[in-house]
Amino acid sequence: MNKNIVIMAILLVAIVVVLGVRFFLGGNEDNWICQNGVWIKHGNPSASMPEEPCDDQKPDNEKPQEEQDVILFSPKPNETVSSPILLQGKARGSWFFEASFPVSLVDSSNKELARSHVEAIGDWMTEDYVEFKGILNFEVNVTTSATLVLEKDNPSGLPENAGKIEVSIILSPAEVSVVKVFFNNDKLDPEFSCNKVFSVERKIEKTAAVARAALEELLKGPIGNEKDLGFFTSMNQGVKIQKLTIENGVAKVDFDDQVEFQVGGSCRVSAIRAQITETLKQFSTVKDIVISIDGRIEDILQP
């Protein structure tokens, strides 16, 4: 009898040991296990399959930070932003191709509002984090929600090489200013008085460099129905502003040589000067204008 008790005790201890080893090494038998992005039934779990994704299926920005491929510094989730958006963060080198990867902005109906890219700051040929920076411009008329999408550059096109993170943000219309731009007009001045110019109004994004922005609008020439109203420009296309300073009431603006390319006749020269002068003189800080080309003041815009 004692012998049987000893045998039963040994068997019981053995069973406990086996079950203990199995539990600690194999884990909970009756559970759902995440393997390769798929929930696998382990044993006979009483609970139904989890609705949340496996850890390796979670969006990158929902993983623990140390597991994320991309960490976005700016903008923050649910932040309200105006155009342009400054994008800053860091990403694994594998996200870049030729030192950049694409970014886009989509609205609630998945319509693309804008697309651009960010560029690596430093060597991107690494598996470590590489800081990046970029600018994304957009236009909206009302405050609205949107999703910022950062995509792994995937020149192979293979799904296994793809990746993206999505960040919800709020878009706010940019603050605008109204500036005047001066053109000639053959309906308001049918005899074309050369230096007689007329203004149109343009809405621009609010900026501290408003005088330069007004000149940039001038260089675009008439737009929309302005041509139908008789406005035209005497300036060449493709002119670039190289420098603009305003000090002690004097605006000094330097253009590249395109401004006088094949410009002939005193009337056209007068018209060009009038367009520039009146566009700048709308600002109270400007009393006089000095025009230069590649730094030259003398012998420019000659008839």
C-alpha cells in the first residue's frame, strides 16, 4: 500500500513538473498568438480572435518609439497648421532613395490636396535614423481635417518594401494680404502714355516681405480676366529679383539681365520703370526707388 502511494506521488510530481515546464516554455496554451502579422489560435482559447491588429501590423506611429521607422517632430498629431507646413523628423535610412522620400496630404474623402518630398540631412546610406526636413504647400478655404502621409520611397514597387505612416492634422486657411500690382492698360489709356500705369489687386499669403511678394506678382504679368480688362505688362517673362532692400525710405531692387533683354524704345523703358516704381511706392516705407541689374545702376534700361 505504501509502495502504491509512493508511486502515485512520484507520478503526480512528474505530471506537475511536465505541465510546469510546458507552461513556462510554451506559454499559455489557450490563447491567440501573433505570428508574421496573423493571429494564430494556440490551444483552445475561450475568447474570440482579437480585433486589434498584431503588433507588427500596427501603423508605424502606433508602435513603441524605439520600434518606429519614422519619428515626426513637426507637425504633431492633431496640430492645426497653415500653409506651408514645415516637416521635420527622423527616419531609418532605408526609407530614403536618393536622399528623399515622398509626402502627401489627403482630405477626409482621400482626395490628394498636395504632394511633395522631404530630404535627408546628412548621409542617408545607413540603417540608423537620419534627420529630414521638407516643406508642403496647400490651399484650403475653410478649416478642415486632413491626413499627412509619409511614404517609404519604394523604387522596386514591391509590396514587401512599402511603408507609410499617417498623421491626422487640422488645416487652416492661410492669412492673406492684399497688394496692388501696376500694369499698362490699353482700354484705360488707349493712346498708351508709356509711363501711365493702373493697379490691380492680388491676394497673397501674409508675409513680412510684402514688398518683394508684390514685385513677384508683378513679374507674373496679368492673370485671369485682367487681360480681358485691357491690362498688359511691358516686362519680359522670366525676370528674377536678385535682391530687395528697403532702408531709410529707399527701396533698392536688383534684377537679373532678363529685365532688359531685347528691350528697345524709350516708351517701353519708361513703362517698365513705371510698373516697378508704382508697385513699390504703394508701401508707406518707400519714398524712392533705385533699380539695378546685376549690381549695375548706370547704363541700364536704356532706350
